Amino acid sequence: MASSSGDVLPTGCRILTSIPDVFFIPEFVFGGLVWTLVASTRITLANPLAWVMFVSVFCFVMTTAWIFIFLCGANRSSIWLALDVGYHFVAVLFYLSASVILAFITIGQATLVRILTSDDLFIYRLEISAVVMSFLATLFYFLHAIFSAIRWKRF
């Protein structure tokens, strides 16, 4: 089936109504929350939060660029179907690895919180929130990748 992506990929405000592309909004929101929550915690020795920050900032910037590309209608060539699937699967792999690392770090700090101050408890709660938001961002990127793959295979 030879079809141009102009028939398949939405442009403008239609991205807010099509099924795989409506996930841009929660990806943007939860990715931004991960970024801000991780940035507001303390970095301890040998703490691999740099990867988590890279993933959250990279995906936040790329998703923003992706939204603008779709809003402006620059996604008219047939390669955009495959690029959409590829980007979202890479984002899933990045966010899954970052989520597991962040959860591991947070679980490791659970025993320290019992003997530390209320400020440390506040930071620990921020880290728990970051873990939850990171896994939610992973879920939405995964859903977007699956529905984009279905759309790609259909056309």
C-alpha cells in the first residue's frame, strides 16, 4: 500500500484528537515533572541521577520539538511514520532505564530516612514522586509507541 503520510499523520490541532498523538500532552507533563522533581533533590556520592536528568531533559526537548513539527505540518513526507515509531521506542527504552535507576536509588535511601531530619524526609518524598512520574512517563511513551507502530503498519 503506497500512501503518503499526509493522509495518515495529523497536523495542527488535530494532534489533540488522534489516538497516538494525544499522548504528547501527558508525555510532556510527566516528563517535565520528572525533570523538576529530580532537579530539586540532592545528589549524593556515586549517584547516577545524571542519566535520569539527561533522559528527562532530552525527551522533554524532543517531545516539544515533535509537537511543534506536528503542529506546523512539517510531517508530510512518508518517513515521518517510521520516525515517530522509532523516536517513541527509543524514549521508552531511555525512560525505562532511568525509571529503574531512580527507583533503585530511592529504595536504597529508604533506610537512611528513618534516622535523618525532616528536610531529608521531604527530599525522600520528592524522590518517590519522581519515581512515580517517571514510570507514568514511561507508560505514556510506551502507549504512544505501540499505537504509532500500529498506525505505521496499517499504512
